[in-house]
Amino acid sequence: MAEKILQIRFQHFEAVNELSIEDSKLIKEAFDACLSAYAPYSAFPVGAAIILEDDSIITGTNQENASYPCGICAERTALYTYSALRKTSRIMSMAVCCSRLYPNEWPASPCGLCRQVITEFEQNNSGPIRILLGHPQGQIITFDSASTLLPFGFSSKDLSR
Ligand code: THU
């Protein structure tokens, strides 16, 4: 038996003004997107914004339903929009922000379903997708690759016979 330890590398910023102009713009896009969330049941609006290599930005928000499982998170709305629009330009980064006064110290981070989906988009992307998580009070954490958020994840490689 060999016990192993997995380390996760991420960057921590105290405020948006510590980010590059491009990253701070993407965080703002994600915050602003929260306005179009449909979250009457959770009262927890979330916005996601992805920036492509051609500099275009696609946003997504959580969309809920009286039949709760029908709802979808902001991250998947943004990625499925990218796919539905048949975009081919590489995805560079995704910012995720929630808008209400959030009680936890760390920014909210993508749920397990979204981690699974973001990781598959990353595998089909020609390079890593950076993840930027913004806290309503200003602090930000970033990851160089979506795969960092899903260690030991399941992928299409596991299906090959
Ligand atoms: N939600 C997101 O959209 N993204 C996340 O990263 C976490 C959770 C949504 C799902 C649901 O509409 C609401 O937030 C509360 O869970």
C-alpha cells in the first residue's frame, strides 16, 4: 500500500483590481449576468461568463423551475450556449459569480455536475479552460485548468473498450 497526497494549485486575489484587465472584465460580465438569472426558488442568482480566443464572451445564468430537478446551473447554460451557437473558437477562461450577500469566506464554486461538464468541454477544447470564481465582496480564486476541480473524474476515456 502506498498512501498518496494530491495537491491543488490555485491563485488567490483579495480584490478585482489585482487581476489583469481581461480577467476583471470577465468577472464583471459574470456578476452582471446574474441579473438575468431565473432563481425564484433558491433566491441564489449565479452568473457565468466564458471568453473565447477570438475575445467574444458568452454568458449563462441559472434557470430554475417549479419542478426543481429541471433547473440548470449558470456554468452549463453558458457552455451549452457555446455549443448550440456552434462556436469553434477555443474557450480560454470561465468566470463564475453569485450576486447575493454570500455568507461563506470563499467564493461559491461549481457543483459536481458542472465540474463534470466543464471538464468534458475542456477535453474537447484545444487547451485548458481557466476557472475564475468571484466572491460578492471582491476576493477571487482562480484555477489554471478546470480539471483541477475534478480529480479522478470520469471521462469518455473510461468508456473506450
Ligand atoms: N448554481 C449555479 O448556477 N452554479 C453553481 O456553481 C452553484 C449553484 C445554482 C443552481 C441553483 O439554481 C442555485 O444555484 C442554488 O443551488
